[in-house]
Amino acid sequence: METIDERRVPARVEGKYAAIAVCWLLGNGCLFPWNSMLTIEDYYGDLFPKYHPSRILTLVYQPFALGTLAILAYHEAKINTRKRNLYGYALFFISSLLVLVLDLATSGKGGLGTFIGICAISGAFGVADAHVQGGMVGDLSYMQPEFVQSFFAGLAASGALTSALRLITKAAFENSKDGLRKGAILFFAISMFFKLLCVLLYAHAFPKLAIVKYYRSKAATEGSKTVSADLAAGGIQTLPQQEAEEDSKHLERLSNKELLYQNIDYALDLFLIYSLTLSIFPGFLSEDTGSHSLGTWYALVLIAMYNVCDLIGRYIPLLKFLKLESRTGLMMAILSCCLFIPAFFFTAKYGDQGWMILLTSFLGLTNGYLTVCVVTTAPKGYKGPEQNALGDLLVLFLIGGIFAGVTLDWLWLIGKG
């Protein structure tokens, strides 16, 4: 294997755009199975009408994601990043397969036992998400901001693609016998094969890109102990152990506590964004917006519009003059989003479906835009190992915000019996 000393690597290395494309696909795959489960809300709503599946499944998912990520973030400095991410993507694939197997084994019948099985798989998705999302964001944070932006754009694209696929499969089988179930089965089969693609991409394609090799070698010379397996997969050895230790003796990494103290506003930004968004999406949009002329298509259209606008919002910061980087400005913009709560309440009560679709689209746009502004602005001015740790911590607060949001979402049911 070749030996790369970061001090002799040229400033420009090849593979940037290929890496951006792979990051997008890996981000897409990170949430594709979970978004698939959310997007077939019409099928699960019909199968489990008494169990509030759009709310329960999200509430089951989040404690597993948050608890697992808290443990991983605490031990981040000692965890093999490659094994962590591969385990997460493989668990996504296996869990997606189990959703399909469970439905086929029960012949599409509901009941408490089947619902418990779906909840268990939802928990497995949470564990996989904690491994992949925290691991990938931490890994990409010491590379280029465009990689993080592309990964987060891929996360949003998974929602847009699953919504589009669900609308297509629903339309294709709408007039056939047991069409709702057939569409859902085809939908999850597509999701399963996409997860397998992500496993292969991360295992064989991503570590061999020249620009990825460069940044991982650079992180190793700065004292990172988590990238050795990634470097080996890319056909690279770091500096000999003794030389690497001598080079990094003077590099003292900030602790997680110190990193969090210096970036607490960014962490709170992500917590607040997702607390607000998940208190509305998907539970409120699926169950509490009333009956309209779109019928069973209404919730799917709302979810699709949110996902598409979330994706668009994540590309807006690529225009430098539209990117918000002020720490105070970000906090003020995020706090002002609390106005969405009364806006959705009164729109659901007095507005028609056109106003609700417009408001949902604006929610998705602001969620995507503010998320990318925060994650691409925060990890700057640190060494590779510190940026890796900070990326993990930011995702921890993001998932904490999601957990808080799905819990607050139940407040919409007060007074509804």
C-alpha cells in the first residue's frame, strides 16, 4: 500500500465532485427506509386504525436513535468509524428486509402482534440512524463543507424520493384488489435494494476517492485514531506509528465538553429547528388537518410538499449571498419559526387545503435552509478529530430535537378524545 504524508499532498486533489455525488447518495440512503415507513402512513393507518401509527412509530424510533447516539458520541474518539457506518447501513438493509418479510408472513393482517413487530423494526431503524448519521456527519465535518451540505441534501432527497415513489405506487395499484398493500410491498422492496447499494458504495467506492484519502490522512496526522480502517480500505497507510505519535504529541484535542461549550448556540439551533418541525410533521399533518377534496391523497400530498421544499431549502445556502452565517442571525431566524405553531393551528381550523399545502411547503423550506446553514457554518477552526467530535455532538442535539418534537406532537390531541 502507498504511504501518504499529508505535508507532501498537493492542495488540489481529484475526486471532489464524485465525492459530493456519493455523499448525496449516502445521505439519501441514511433516511430512505425510515421515510419509507413514514410515507406509507395511508397503509399503516388502514392496517392499524386504533394505534396512531404515524405518531407511535416515530415515538418508538427516537429513543433508540437518541440513546445509541449519546453512547457513540461519548466514546467517539475510540470508535472505528468505518465499522460504525458499515454496521449502520447493514442494519438499515436488514431492517428493511424484515418489514417486507413481516408483511408477507402475516398476509397483510393488522393486530397488536404485527404492530409490535413493526415497532421493533422502527427501533432498529433508530439504532441504525444513530450509527450512520452521527458517524457520517462527524467523518465529513473535517473534509469540505460541500460534503456535509450534500449529505444533508441527500437526507432531504430521501423524503422527496419516497414521497414520489409512494404517489406512483399508490396510483399504479389504486384500482386493483388489495392495491394499498401491493403498493406498499413494492415500495419497501425498492427501499431494500437501495440500502444494499449504499452498503456497497460506502464499503468500496467512497474510501477510494483521492480527496477522501487526502482528508483522512490529514486527520490521522492531527491525532485522529478513528480513521485507520478507512485509510486501509482506501489502500493508504498513515505515517509509521512512532512518527505519527511524535507528530501529534503537541496536538491536544479539546474535550467534548469544551467543544460543546464553544458551540452551544449551534447545538441549540439544531435542537430548536427539529423540535418545532417534528411537533408538526408527520403526526399533525397526517391526522389533524381534517377531511378535504383530495381524500386519502391529502396527507400524502402534504408530506410530499414538505419533503420537496425541504430538499430545495438545503440547496439555497450554496448561493453565498443567501447563506446565513451570523450566529445571532441564525438564532433569531430559528426562534421566529415558532410562529408556525399558531399558523398551523388556525389554518387547520379555518383554512382550506390550498393554504395548508402552502404553509407545509414553507415549513419544509425553512427546515432545510436553516439546517444546512448551521451544520456548514459550525465545524470551523478545529483540527480533524475535533471537527469529527463536534459533528457527532451536533447530530446528537438534532436527534434530541426530533425526540422532543415527536413528544410535543401529542399535545395536538388534547381535547380530541
